[in-house]
Amino acid sequence: MVPGWPVRHYGPVPKFRPERWEFRVFGATASGDKHCWNFEEFAELPLTSVTADLHCVSRKSSTDHEWMGVAAATVLALAPPAPAVTHVMIWAEYGYSANLRLHDFASDRTLLARYHNGEALTPEHGFPLRLVVPHLYGWKSAKWVRGIEYMTQDRRGFWEERGYHNIGDPGREQRYSYQEEPGDGPIE
Ligand SMILES: Nc1nc2c(c(=O)[nH]1)N[C@H]1C(S)=C(S)[C@@H](COP(=O)(O)O)O[C@H]1N2
Ligand SMILES: [Mo]
């Protein structure tokens, strides 16, 4: 447990099995091939830090987290998307998913976090790897991330299919899908 930091997610905390863990980038990659890292390979990628709050849509936000991990920009550089890619789907254990516009994923503050306040993430906060998208609501910051799918059109993720806003900008209070303006969501 991390004192003062509530845990918020749907479903059980997955068990980490290092020998089965891999991080995959797939979909519309520039080369047409999937990119895969096993746990040891992923642990060799360079680390950066970001200090940010976590805006939960339904509860109080938690503030001032220091995250350290692999910049999303590093993943984009190592596994480039095809030019037609506009969105990504973040995939996590148990099929949890969250969609992002490519430019939200590519933000210089978006991180695949491995550490929090100088310590390894705890299981309930996403160990071994979670996404952190500081400028969007917390449900976009998927815990227990296992892959990124490059997409040439938008598609809703887990909560976005269940009534949450497709984009989820807390500055604009984009909480629910009924608040979406034309162009905020996929063409359905
Ligand atoms: N895999 C997964 N990731 C998830 C969720 C979830 O249900 N499953 N919940 C999200 C929500 S709604 C929030 S607010 C944050 C909370 O992160 P924390 O538990 O580390 O505070 O995790 C996000 N990541
Ligand atoms: Mo949340």
C-alpha cells in the first residue's frame, strides 16, 4: 500500500508472471511488423520522470505523483506508427483497454511508468507497468499495460464503451459520452 494514495480500478489485481509477460506494439506499424519486448528487454529502455496529478472522474483526484518510466515518445521512436495512424488503443491485463488520440499518447508528459515516488509500482497501482497520461482523466492511465495498438481510425476502449467521454480532458470536464461534441468520438 502507498499511504494516502487510494486504489481505483475495476476487477482483480492481476498476478505478475515475468516469464509470460511481454509488451507488444502492433496494428498499423510503419514496418507492418509487431514489436515485442520481454520483461528484461523492456527493463533496459531509458527512463524519464514526470510529476503529475491523477484525475479520477468519479472521486477526488490524487496529487503530486512522481512517475518514472519509459516515455511514450521512446516507444513511438522504437516502434514507429504508419503515417495513417491517428489513434492508439492501450491494452492491459484482462482485456482492459483505453483509446487515445495519437497526439495525446505522443505528449511529452505521457509515460509508461515503472516507478512511483522512487519505488517500484505496487501491484495494486499497476506493477510492472502502467500508462500515465497526466492531461486526461484517470481511466485513460491504464494499469498493468501489455500493449499498444496503432489504429487508423478511432474505436472506443473499455470505459469509453460504457458511457465515459471518448477524449476525457479534465480541464474541459469531459466526463461522459453524452457531453461529446461532433468529432469527439468515433464515427459509429
Ligand atoms: N487496468 C486498469 N487500469 C486502470 C483502471 C482499471 O479499472 N483497470 N482504472 C483507472 C481509473 S478509473 C483510475 S482513476 C486510475 C487509478 O489509479 P490508481 O489506482 O493507481 O490511483 O487507474 C486507471 N487504470
Ligand atoms: Mo477513476
